Amino acid sequence: MTSIDTPPTSEAPVVLPAELHGPVLAWFDRHARDLPWRRPEAGAWGVMVSEFMLQQTPVVRVLPVYEQWLARWPRPADLAAEAPGEAVRAWGRLGYPRRALRLHAAAVAITERHHGDVPSDHAQLLALPGIGEYTAAAVASFAYGQRHAVLDTNVRRVFARAATGVQYPPNATTAAERRLARALLPEDETTASRWAAASMELGALVCTAKNEDCGRCPIAERCAWRLSGKPAHDGPPRRGQTYAGTDRQVRGRLLAVLRDSAEPVAQAALDAVWNEPVQRARALDGLVADGLVEPLEGGRYRLPLS
């Protein structure tokens, strides 16, 4: 086994892939959470729905919405048959509601192009609306047991620390990270798909962005960052996103009024949710531009029907 094709920091020891696979996979067998999208009955559609919902949203918030979504739309064709506005309504308060429109568009494409079955081919997944590099790899790996590098924030952080000796990965995924992820993949497809899930779970539960728990980490004795003395990240400090008073908050309040109404909503009802008219108008215009809201005659608005 050759060493990883990613340059470590000047003092970080080189870590071999084989040194990481066994401990992480054994830890995952003992500590993996029982999540509905990991169960066999979830199928590829359940995996895809979870991947859309989990983007920038914690598991605890996703779980109830996921269960309701799959109960209402157990197949892509079920969602495709409804108006996109219904997807936005069911999305509730998960945030970033354009994800609901993209998931609806993907369901339509799956129904029209693939006879209602989520494709297993990575290139076909990547060609679906709203599907990027990460989601295509995740669905192919988690739903179909294929060998792909699945690089979400948690996985990137684990690899940055364990293999290259730095505290945090870059803000955007780099070519070096992709090479590293491919070098770390087990050769066997089944093992590679388990490795993708296990490394993600390790980052979510143990090797977290703050207050990492090295005492519970199965590869602490092999972690390049820990063995180098945990050098602090030399980039800018990472700050949490603000929400109160932002256009995002205004958009959320406007959408909440529209989600709660089965009929078009008058402008006056929307005006009542935020008392700053310029910001309120800007937020509403943004929702219309994003396709999340349809303006009607007479100053009324509704969730999109097409």
C-alpha cells in the first residue's frame, strides 16, 4: 500500500489508508446511528431525499420532515405528480427551501427519464436537476453500494486531520482533497461504501468542528493532526452564520404565511410579518426570482403550481 498522494504539513506523520480502514469500520459497526435512510427499506429514493434535506441541516431537524415526506411521496413519481409549491409547503422550516424545488425537479426528471426509478449510474445521477458532485456520489454509494469518494464537510474534516495533519479543510473542496479521498477508498465496493458512511459518521459524532472527542476516536493513535500536537488552523476564524434580522429571516417569515394558507395570500398579510418595507420587498422579490413564490393579479401571492 502506497502512502496518500496529498502533502502533509511539515511535521505531520504519513498515515497509510490500511491503518485507518479497520478501526473506523469497526467503530462504525458499534456506534452507527439507526437512521431511517440507512435501513434497506429506504431504497434509493429515501437516500436521495435524505441527502437533499441534510445539506446544512442537522439530523434532529430532518427526521420528522423526512418521515412525513416519505409517507406522502414514497416514490419520485408521487412527488412529480404534485405542484412544486407542495414540496415547498412540506419542506416546512428546514431552511434553504430552494432545495425543495430542486428535489421536486429531480423527481420529475426521474419519472420522465428513468421510469420512476432513481438511476444507479453515477453520470445519470449527476445529470439530474439539483444533483451535484457530492449528492451523486452519496446516492450511488449509500443506495447502490458503489465505490465513490463521498466528500461532505464531516468527511473532509476527518481526512484533513487524520491524513494531512491540519485542523480544518479548505473552505471549498480542492483537487488535492479529491485525490486524498480516492487514495483512502478501499478497493472492494462494499467496503468502500461502508467506509464512506463510517468516515462521515465519525466526523458527525466524534471528530467534530469544535470540541472534538479524541478519547472516543478509533484512530486517535494514528491521527496526523493529534500526533503533531494539534496545531491551530492558521486561516481566518470560522464564525457561525447570523440569522436574526437578515433577509433569510424575512424570507422564512413570508414563506411561513404562504405555506399555512391553501389560498393565495394578499399583500397586506405579507406586510404584517415584517415592519421594514424595503427589506420586506427585497426578500419577497428574491422569493419570486427564485421560483419559490408566484405573484398573481391584485397583489396576491401563492406557492408555485408549475
